Amino acid sequence: MGTSLRHRCKSVTQLEIMPQLPLERGSNNPWPEYPRVHKVDYGQQEAAAIFGEDPRQYCITAKKFVGDEQGQLKEVHTVKVEWVKDDLGRFTPREIAGTEKVWPAQLVLLAMGFTGPEETLFEQLGVERDERSNAKAEYGKFATNLEGVFSAGDMRRGQSLVIWAINEGRGAARECDRYLMGSTNLL
């Protein structure tokens, strides 16, 4: 957001598939948990000051990017979504008919978050999941309920910083080595 403003964009919009978080901490988010509340960072504050409103649009997803005859981006097609529980009780986005919109665009930057591991591998292998839909594997051991199957990083802990992925990848490699060789020299 801030970089787009520094380059003097004529407009900027941030599409968010997730709903706006509440302004205050909910009863299901007690201290000492990280507060899941609406935040405005400096780029969004600057955009609001320049263009008169928060640049974020919530519960919306891009469906298609369209280019002109020269292959240059000219528009983004979107649709609004609502979050509903699926058969397993997990929230998933469902498109809202009649909310399609075409946005003129010259540049799109994708910064997609992680909403959980894909189902296919879990279903095919029978890997147990934790309450957040991640692979169930204890930190430090990384072993799943299946003999010889290990999990680390976002697949085990959920979305997090890349430094955690590096740390857990090294730890999982150490535990795989121990499993295969009976001991390990990896630190």
C-alpha cells in the first residue's frame, strides 16, 4: 500500500476475502491470546488521507483478470463472498450471486494469506488434524499419526512467519533422519 502511494498511484484498492475484524476483542478471544481486532497500518492510513476512505474492501475475491489487445492488464472481475460452515463445521467462502463487479486496473499485486492446508493429502493418507485443520504433530517431534510421515511449518502450525517454517523444516529434517537412521547428527 505504502509503495503504491510513494509511486503516486491514481487510486489503490485492497481486496480482502476475509470479513473485517471487530473493533474490540471478542469474548472468544481472551487475553493472553493475540487480539483478533481490526487494525489500520500506516499504508492504509495514508491511503485514507489521500483518497478519503479506507482502501480495503472486505468479503470479496478476484475471479478473473482481463487484459487488452497488447496483453496489458485492464480489469479485475470480482464477486463478494459470505463465510458459511461446511459439512465439517469449517468456515468456507461462498460467492454471493449478483455481487459481481468489474474494476479497472493497471497493476495487481497478489499477497494471499494461508487459510489452511489442502484436503487432498490428508484424505489420501489419513493424517489426523488438529482443531485448526492443520496436521496434528507435536512440535519438536513433527511425527504425525502415520508411521514415517512428518509435518512442519504452515502445514503443522498454521500460517506463520517464514522463520518458523525454516526452524520447523530443520527440526523435521532432523526427526526424519533419526527415523531413517536410528540417530542423527543434525542440529
